[in-house]
Amino acid sequence: MENIKEYVQNNKERFLNELIELLKLPSVSADSAYSHDVIATADMVLESLKAAGCDTVEMCETPGYPIVFAEKIVDPKLPTVLVYGHYDVQPADPIELWTSPPFEPVINPTDIHPKGAIFARGACDDKGQMYMHVKAFEYMIKNDCLPCNVKFMIEGEEEVGSKSLSWFVERNQEKLANDVILISDTGMISNTQPSITTGLRGLSYVEVEVTGPNRDLHSGLYGGTVANPINVLTKMIASLHDENNHITVPGFYDKVEELSAAERAEMAKAPFSLENYKKALNIDDVYGEKGYTTNERNSIRPTLDVNGIWGGYTGEGAKTVIASKAFAKISMRLVPNQDWEEITALFQKHFESIAPAAVTVKVKPHHGGQGYVTPIDSIGYQAANKAYTETFGVPAIPVRSGGSIPIVALFEKELKSKTILISG
Amino acid sequence: MENIKEYVQNNKERFLNELIELLKLPSVSADSAYSHDVIATADMVLESLKAAGCDTVEMCETPGYPIVFAEKIVDPKLPTVLVYGHYDVQPADPIELWTSPPFEPVINPTDIHPKGAIFARGACDDKGQMYMHVKAFEYMIKNDCLPCNVKFMIEGEEEVGSKSLSWFVERNQEKLANDVILISDTGMISNTQPSITTGLRGLSYVEVEVTGPNRDLHSGLYGGTVANPINVLTKMIASLHDENNHITVPGFYDKVEELSAAERAEMAKAPFSLENYKKALNIDDVYGEKGYTTNERNSIRPTLDVNGIWGGYTGEGAKTVIASKAFAKISMRLVPNQDWEEITALFQKHFESIAPAAVTVKVKPHHGGQGYVTPIDSIGYQAANKAYTETFGVPAIPVRSGGSIPIVALFEKELKSKTILISG
């Protein structure tokens, strides 16, 4: 049996070239202009799984983008691992902030940032990590050392709420039956200190629209007499946080788990430098909910952020217009026990209730997902920790992440199995 | 001498065709992508003045777009009228709200809105009115009945602050010497009740930029820990009005002229239906400064409106991003005695002062202009009123407009003459 390090060394150039081809495809699921590229990416993923040695590969049609399914059943009596990943990526804008084109991968030649790191949209979310699993599988097949059954389920709508995945999972419980699920789509404390994410925040994502007058107006003739939808929207959004940065939506905190002082003290032991954090972001100060540390604010506390806002004239120069409409995309990160559909409904009710009579307001729920906590005494967690310990020489630290992978809660509900969030 | 009504009737088709050709040119001064069309429009205006009978026509170069100057000197001893207009137009976006393409003029065939009205960007701001003066002049030349000297000065940067016009007027006082200035760039009470605008509001237009972290961040990992520039911007903008919709910038109202109860009672006599106003705009309620009526709010009171706002992800679908930057365009309408440069400085100081330490703020003044009041006992006003009375059968009503024509104050300062704002 070939040593895995030798195998990687002998095949490095091929691995890199294949991954780079995958990264070149702009599989932006949020923008329908890229639909052709999203499909092409699915095709490439399917071919890579076939080449790696799966018995069955299948392009599963859904109401949205297809799901790539593949499997290798060694022996039905052995345990089965389901590997989940996604082949879609976030939009690349604002394009001007990229130092190299997002879909022309560059291997970092310098010592600034990790040498050898690949810069491209999707390189670390999630094409790179997904590909790592494909290649680990390939190694085990080629060396006849695969100790369990493996299934792959790679979707194309993770960045837009995984709607088709829910549809697919609900209809394919048998096909997807497994003992443990592996997802590599979370971060690691550092390149020398591995970590396994045990907690995830939930998400509620909405879009709001404020309409004032039925058409754009001249601000000279109408300025001061009508509700300006942009001014009103800013007032409404501003009112969603109080002076302590608590969220003001009634009922929002009702089900939030309050951690004990002991638990918070344990969390506070994780290595963290506020100075380095501020320096890395070039900010003079952090900003958040009163009474909580930075690490608590982005893990055990829910938040509300505007992810996008637009209205009126945004081009070059000046236009003295009062826009008819103003818009914002708003997302709330939720913690375990908060139900995203309940929070979405609370937000909608509250946001509509605070609108002045001079405007009309629409709240359109985009998508959401539940928060999640993984037990660290499970076999899956212990196996992952053993693999990390062998590779890095130190055991992994369990951490809670501020991000959301709503499908983790879905998997538990539909497939009755736990997920291990193993970083790559 | 041919009767003017007959002249208009006999030349109507030619007049309309010429105006339509002028309206087809997208002379958007705010967007440099249209610079070629702005220049082409200046050329067409110059040709029309030559054809109408001016002795001298001149394309006057400036640091920006050229100014079309033309004159007919009948006798240096006679009074001279200077006609001002502008050949540039506002940007046409949001394009989807147009029922016909903005630069493909349509003559309204229905009875909804005035039959025969031309729908096109610039049709009533200001190409149509400017063209009316050219054709009135043509009539008087052709019929040898021009009773005074006439000068035309038509600029191409009115919609972006008339910077080059200021430059030009300051350098050409002799060329522009006149006894009265005519501008047709304001509204009329109705098609049967003429009005002459005697007051204009000033303007201060700024752009603000709020910067938080040095790059776009994932809202899952950073949500709750850093100042989100969009949330901060909404809080800052929201704080610019108090609960009575008074503007909170310190010193903002210091020089605002407070009208007497008698003056306000006189103003209140102007015909106005709040119900029709709301109906026309399809709003359930008006909105504005406490203690003032709608007609006062848009004429004798200063205002602050956001004209544009943008930041983060504004495309289709959802992106869970915390943007590095957020922007807004904000304009303040000012009343006589408020100095626009002083107000701009007050705004800038205040806006910077209310920024939390977690962000940095830039305020970039765009342009501005002073408010203005015209005396109704001047010869110019009386002559205009006489013309209106003969044409409409009723005298004009003097009104104050909420809009701004900053150059009116400039003309008074540089050319020492009064302006009559005569609607068309």
C-alpha cells in the first residue's frame, strides 16, 4: 500500500490542475446569468467522482440546480459515511476589491498569506474542501484500503439557501441512508491548531422594500412634504438595535440559550488577541452587543446585519431625486433553540408595524435555517479528532462557529444522523 | 405683421419636429458616458439660435461643457433681456419606471395627462421651455417686431451644479450685460392659472462614505463583532431628523427666516387640496416637519433628503456579506439667508462627529447654491405679469418654489440684475 504522503506528492500536479479547472468555472448560484456555468461545474464534479472510483454516479435533477450523487458500497454491513459539499460559489462582486480575477486561480508565490494557497472565488468555500474528500477517496480506492461505504452528495444552491437540497433529501432518505455525515465548510483556529466546529448559528434572511410616492419625485418640489423611502428605511433599520446593540424585535431573544458563567469562562480560554483582530480588519474598535465579548458575539449570540441596501440615484455625480422605493437585504444569525421561521415571522410583523402611514412596506423572506450543536462524545467526532491528532500532532479543539449551515439541522431531521464539521 | 397664433399654427409641425430631434439626444451631464451626446446637443442648440436670427452665435468653451451664447442687438440704447436655459438633462434611471423610452419622445395621444404633451427626458426640464424662447424670438425676428436686445446663454451643467457657468459668468460680465434675466425652469399652478416664482430654495449636496472593516466580511463569522457600515450609516442618517422631523445638525436653523403669521396666512390662500395631492402620489399620508403645512414644508422650510444610498450586495438573491463600505448622497434644500457653504460645513462637522469609533467617515461636498427672493414690484416682474394676463386672461400669482436654481443668486451677484422666473 502506497503511503498517503507519497501518493499526494506523486499526484500533486494533476490534483492542482484538476482543482484549478474547477475553480475557473464561475458557478454563481445567486445570479441566473451564470446558470450555464453552474451546470458545467456540476458536470465536472460528477466526472471527478467517476474517475475517483465511485460505482454509481448520478446527476439528480431537482426543481433548481442538480445534485451530484455518487457512492461506493464496499459491504452493506459496514458503516456508511455521507460526504456533503457544494459546487456553487458566492457572487464575486465588488470585483474591484480582488487583486487577481476571481475566476482565474492564482497560486500564491509569496510568503504573504500562506505560500501555495490558491486565490480564487470558491477556493475555500467550498470547492477546495469538497475536492479534498474526492481525492482522499481516490487514494483509498487506488490502494484498496477504503474501510467503509462512502456516499457523496454535492449540491449547487448552498449560497442561496439549499432549497433544492431540502426537496431532494426529503424524497431520498433511503438513497442517502448513512451513519455519519462529513462536511468540510467551516474554518480552523490556525494551520497548526486543528478545530472541529460543534455549534453553528441559524439564519433568517429577508429582503425589505419601502414604497413612498408612486414615482420618483424632484427633491426641490417635494422635499419636506412626503416620506422619503430611503430616509424612512434608514430610520426603520436604525431602530432595530437599541443603544446597547440589543435587537429590538419583540420576542427575538425569548428562546435564546443563556450560557452559564462556567461555560462562558471555558469559551474565553480559546486563544484570541483583540489587538490583532482589530489590526487585521484595520478598525479602531470592535462593535457589538453590550455585555458580551467579541468571541461570544459571533458564536453564542444572535445578530442582525444589513447585507445590502439600495435606492435612489447611485451613479456618478448628483441627482436631486426622491426615490419611490428603497430596498435592503437583512440577515439575522440565530443561535440554537431560536426557530428561524418563527424569527422570520416576528421580524416581518415588527418591521411592518414600525412603518409610518406615509409608506408601504413589504418583507420577503429569502431563506433560513436552524442553529445546531454537535455532541463531542459521538463516534464520528472521536474518529475525526483521532485523524486530526495523527496529522497535526495535537488534538482538535471543539469550537462554536458564527456561520450557518442550515442543512445540518435538515440532515438530522430527515436522515437521523449527526454531522461532523471537519475543516480542511 | 403676422399674428403670433397664426405663426405658431403655420409652423407647428416644424417646431415640433425640431424639438423632438433635440429631445432624442441623451444629454445626461451627470454621467460621463454621455459626454458625446451632451456636446451634440450644444451644437444643435447653437444651430437653432443661428437659424432663428441671432447676429452672433458662439460656442463658449469652459472647463466643463460648453455654453451656447447668442445675441441680437437691435439698438445698444434699448434694454437688453438675457435668456438663460440649459440643454443638459437628469439621468433617466430607474429606466423601468418609464412607460416609453426616455429618449424616444412620444406625443401623448390620450386625454390622460394633457393631450399633446411630449413625454421625454428633458421635455419640461429644460429643453422644452428653452426652445419656447428660441421660437418666440424667431417670430419677432421674422415679423420685425423685436422691441429690445436679446441675449441667450444656454448651459450644459445645470443638473450637476453649474460649475462651468459660474466660471463663465465671472469672466464675462460685459458680454452678458443685461437689464433683466428670463428663466423658464419652474412650474405653474395650473394650465389655466399662471404663476411666477418669486422665491427659490438653496441647496447643499453632499456624498458620504462610511468605512468599517478593510474588506467585505462573511456575516456568519463576523456578524455581531464589527460595526457594519450599512447599519451604522442608517443609524447616522436616521439621527439627522428628530421625532418632529426637525433637522438635528447643530446651527442648521440659526439663519432661517421665520415668516410672520400674516405672511403664512397669505400663502395659505393658494389653492391646494391635500386629498388630491395624496391621491396623485398614491400615499396614505404626507410626512414632514411638525408645525408646518405641506405648502410651507416645500417652500419656506429647509429639508434634508437622502437622494441615493448603496452598499453591500444588491443583486439577485442573497449574499451573507458585511460590506466594507456604505454610501449615500444627501441633499439639503435651504431657504433665503441660509448660506449653502456654511450649511455644508455644519453638516460635515456634525456627520463626522456622530460616527462611532468603529468606522471612519468621509463627507464630500458635491455642489450647492443660495436661496433667492425676487421683488414683485420690479419692471421685469410687471412685464411678465402683463404678458401672462394677456395670454391667460388672468394675472399671475407670485409663488415660492421648493426647488433650487443656484445660478439665480450668482446672476444677481455677478451681473447685478434681477431674474424673472417665468414658467412655460
